Amino acid sequence: MRQGLITGGVAGAAVLLAALALSQATPNSRQTGAAATRGPNGFRNMTPAQRAAATRRFLGLGPPPDKAAAALGAPLFRQNCAFCHGPQARGAEGPNLITSEEVLDDEHGERLEAFLKKGRPAMGMPSFATMSDTQLYDIAEFLHEQVEDVANRGTYHVLNILVGNAAQGKEYVDSHCMTCHNAETFAHLASRFRSPDQLQRGWIWPEGLRNDGSLAITATVKTPDGGTISGRVTQVSDFRITLVDSFGQTHVIDRDPGVEVEMKDPLAAHEAMIPSLTNEDMHNVTAYLETLK
Ligand code: HEC
Ligand code: HEC
């Protein structure tokens, strides 16, 4: 059913959801708690959490992704997967993972972890056997969040994540973010997102925020003959690196002995602060940034 939703189109889901809200009934009152949902004002009388759960079931989504794990998975995905599958897993040289059965049939990594450990090397999908179970779990949760992002378009008003405390969020930002940022980073940040949920994803992992390539991973490669090539990294493995230079020209360089590769990730410093964020911090900061619209 999850896959049916994705391929069937998100617009359909939004229309269905609107119908759901209008009829003020839930598709499955047994699961959502009959008392809360029965009667003419059932949907309206639900708590935000009940409403979100009802919506998730109605849209055929699996259990909600673990947001803290997904935040840790974002940089891992960027460094290990995005070159082939695109920054938001929507596909590049490798397939789109939002519509992948390997992803949609997985709930919390139980299936994906096994898949990623093996890969499909003969088909160009590397094995990630050296990654820890925790890292693979975090990547799986990141992928589920991307699926949600596509599936929930238009339905975000129901999924209220503004549960944090804005004053505590401000304190957190003042003490943890201003070492690297200034007020300008955060002014009107919220208006760049369609929903608080996306704002949260966006500030925790701002990779998608700029399409001008300024946040891309770059590298400088020194060759044994003394030459230097710099550019945006589009592929990298232990054996080879592919760069696109400022003229748009592609360079494929074998990492032979004597070849030095220096990679630079503009988000490395931002990435370093992610592991210290608790769920509460995330909600508080989002609540605060939402007030800066
Ligand atoms: C070097 C390029 C490359 C990298 C890096 C890469 N993949 Fe892949 N991936 C592929 C290709 C190509 C396929 C399609 C294989 C096939 O045709 O069976 C694939 C397939 C997959 C599939 C299965 C899709 C489906 O439904 O058949 C998943 C899931 C996946 N990759 C996840 C990941 C994740 C997560 C990472 C990072 C940890 C990653 N990949 C890194 C190239 C890559
Ligand atoms: C150790 C340094 C560091 C810390 C701490 C840090 N960041 Fe960042 N952040 C960066 C860097 C570097 C970038 C990417 C380049 C840039 O925007 O200057 C970035 C980018 C961003 C962006 C994207 C800005 C844009 O418009 O493209 C947002 C939003 C952001 N960070 C929010 C936060 C928040 C919220 C916190 C605190 C919870 C935080 N950052 C903590 C270093 C940091």
C-alpha cells in the first residue's frame, strides 16, 4: 500500500485526506481509538498525535521515521550514497530510492541493513559491509524520511511537530549555533520551507537549501607529474575519483600511488554538531525558528 500511494500520486492522497477531514471520520476507528474518533467532530476532537497517527495510516505510511537517527544518517548518505542516488535519494546515476521496494518494504532497517551490507556489486551498487549496524540504521531512517517528505506533501497541517518550547530553542541557538552563524542565517529561514517538519529537516541538514553548488563536496587532486585538478566531486571510491571543474569539464582520475586527494566538505563543521542534538533540542529549536518567519 505504501508503494501504491507513491506511484498513485501524492495529489490523490491530498484529496483523500481532505475528504477524510471533511467527513470528520477516520478510516479505521478501531485502531485510532473509537471514543476519540466517533461522532460528527471526531477528527477535530483528536489530539495532534492521534490525528497524525490516523493520517499516517490513511496514507498507508509505515511507522514514523526516527528523526534523531535520520539526522545522523543525512551526512552519511551525503558521503556514501548521494553521488550515485542524488542528494535527496531521488536518483542520479543510481536509481531513485523513494520508489524502491527495498526501501518501502523496510520499516526500521531490518531489511535495508542486510541489503546494504551485501550491495549488488555486479550491478554497480557497492557493498557497505564495513559500516556499523548503527550507521546503516541511521541511513535507513534518513531514507524513510525522504519517502515521508514526498508522501506528506500537502498534508503537513495535520502532522503538527511544533511541540517544542521556543524560548528554550532560542537559548539553545544562542549558545550552540552563534559560534558559526549570525542572526542573518536564521532570519526568515522558516519561510523557505513548506512546513515545520521540513524546516526541522532543513536546519538540521541544510544540504538542499542551496542549489548553486556552494555546499557541494569538492576536492583537489595532485598528480605525480605535479599537476593539480580541483572541482566538485561527482563520484569517489578507493580506486577512482571523478571531478567536474569550474569549466564544466569532467575528470576521471585513478587513485594510483603518488596521487593525493584532498576532499573538502563545506558542511563538515555543521555536521559535527548533529550528534549532540537531543530530540528535545530539535523540537525546541524548530519551535524557535518557526517564530522568525
Ligand atoms: C557507485 C554508485 C552507488 C553508490 C555509491 C551507492 N549506490 Fe545504491 N545502487 C547503485 C546502483 C547502480 C543500483 C542499482 C543496482 C541494480 O540495478 O540492481 C543501486 C541500488 C540500490 C538500492 C536498491 C534499489 C532497488 O529498489 O533495486 C538501494 C536501496 C540502494 N542502492 C541504496 C544505497 C545506499 C543507502 C547507499 C549508500 C550507503 C548506496 N546505495 C550507494 C549505485 C550506487
Ligand atoms: C561548528 C560550526 C557550526 C555550528 C555550531 C552550526 N553550524 Fe550551521 N552551518 C555551518 C556551516 C559551515 C554551514 C554551511 C556554510 C554556511 O552556511 O556558512 C552551515 C549551514 C547552516 C544552515 C544553512 C544556511 C543557508 O542559508 O544555506 C543552517 C540553516 C544552519 N547551518 C543552522 C544551524 C543551527 C540551527 C545550528 C545550531 C543548532 C548550527 N547551524 C550550528 C556550521 C555550523
